Amino acid sequence: MVISWPARFRDMAGEMRSQYVHVTDLYPTLLDLTGAHDLQARHGNPVRALSGTSFGETVFRGEAAHAHISQYYELSGHRGYYEEGWEIVSRHTPMTQFTDDEFELYNLAVDPTETTDLAKAEPDRVHRLARAWERAAWDNQVFPLDEGSGIRKFQRSDYELRYEAPVRLVPGTPTLARYRSLKLVDQRSFEIEIDLDFKPGDRGTLVAHGQQGGGYSIYIDNDEVHYLHNGYGDTTDVNGGAIPAGRRHIVISATAKSATELDIAILVDGERRGEKRGLAMLIGQALFQGIDVGIDRRSPVCWERFSSDGTFGFTGKLRSVTYRPGAHAPGLGPERLEQLRKLAERFD
């Protein structure tokens, strides 16, 4: 970390400090150095005490001690604990038991790059630091640990079920939130119904979801409806044929064949007009932008179209676009979550 404050640190330029500090110490230090005060309550509720400690005194005096002498760590099942120059750290093998035998031990005072494991030489110290880690983990809501089954990628609060409900969008709606949009189509079958009054010459984007790195759009050009699929840069355009004048219902029916494969069909007033099998399933970061209705905002699904028509707003009367999420891809629904839960419980 580099600190620069010419008005106060002029005489300390270029000095180094070696005291242990943690990222949680940064905010208390800024409060300390600036004389600011932390909030004591928010909306009438008392805030939790700060986790860190100011290292402001060490900035002014290189020999000053820093009060933050212990710290727990955890990431994807890997554990670590620092205390007064010593550190234990584990490199957890996925789907194995969590034990003290995983821990390595290092004396950072003489081995700051952790090259010499002293765990076998000092088992009592390992045990003591491991118990300290466990107490800190309970105090800071670290459990349950990620044992490596992948359940955390699938498990979601019941609160999120509302994000998977059908949604009707009308022209003028701001871009639907990215995560909300993703839940409507992510690794599942879905249906998009477009209600419009069409007259010859109308053209533009009916709905767009995603961006240059991956996404899809439905548009009308030359009086024909198209489904355009950007599969991570591999663009496929499916022509659904001519649209008769009048009020029309266009439906894109998408069937999740697997976690990576999608089939789509275009229907106009119930008539099947076109289809394409084996398209790339668009997941996660591919759909980095939310759903737009009647326009393709920001990063376009198709760069060629953006180059010729910009955001390609629809010129006709678009009534609404309705998304109806369907079943998850085979093996990715509730049954998959239950399998992972049973597997995870073996290593709890």
C-alpha cells in the first residue's frame, strides 16, 4: 500500500512500514487521520462496531505497535489465521473433510514469503491457532464452509423466486436489471411473446437482451421478423418470414436441451415460421446487459446492425413484450440442488 499526503507526510517521504495491517484497518485509519467520526446509527438502528483498527500511529512513528494482532481468513473452503507474526493456512481439497491436518504453519517474522512449513515441528501452535480460527469463524458468520461440491453456485434464497415470475414489459421501460433479466432465461426453457400493431414499413428492435459478447434480439426489417442469436461472438440470424398488417402476436419459444444447448422456434399468430437447433446457451456474463424493449441500448447485440442503424428503435406500435420462464435444463433444476445438498452434508 502507498500513502501520499504532502501536507502532513512531507518529512516521511520514502519511508517504509512493516507492521501487520488488514484491509479492515483502512477505514478506521482514514477516520483517525482526518478527524472524522463513524456513524453510530443508521435509520435509527445502531451500526455494528468496526472490525479493523487504525494504523495511523504507525504512519507517524515507524516503531509504533499496531493493535490489530490477529485476523481470520476464508475463501472457497481454504482457511487461514494470523496471530502476532505466525500464520496457519490450509489448501483444502474439494469434497474432503475439514481437518487440522490441512494446516501449514509459517513464522512470518523470519519467513514472510511462507517457504518453510513448521506444522509438524509445532503441532500445539497449529492446534491453538486452528481453535482461534474456529471461534472467529462462528463470530463472523463464516459457516457453512464451501466444501467444493458447487452447491453455493446453485443455492439461492427463496426471496429470489419472485425474479423467476413472468414479466410484461412495455415500450419506455428502462433496461430491466441484469440479474432480474438473467433469471428469466438462464439455463432454462422460456417463451417471449410480443404484442404489436404492424403496418408495412415498420422496422426496428422489438426486444434485445445482452451485448456484443453474447445475447439475442428480435427485430423486424423489410417486413420480416428475425431472431438474432449472438453465441459468444458466433451470430446466427433466423428469419421468421413476412408479417401481415394488423395486430400480431410473435412468440419466440426456447427449449433448453442441456446446460449448453438451446433450440428456438419463431411463431406468428400461432403459425410456426422458423426454427434453429443447437444454439449456444447464453449464461452469466454473456448476458451482461438487461432486457430492452423497442430498442437495443448501450452495447449492441449485433455490431453490424449498430453500425448501420444505431440503437435500431422500433418505428411501429409495440404494445408489450412478455417473458414466461419455463423448466430448467435437464439436471439443473431442484433435483440438482438436492443432489448437491446431500453431497455437501457429507463434509459439513
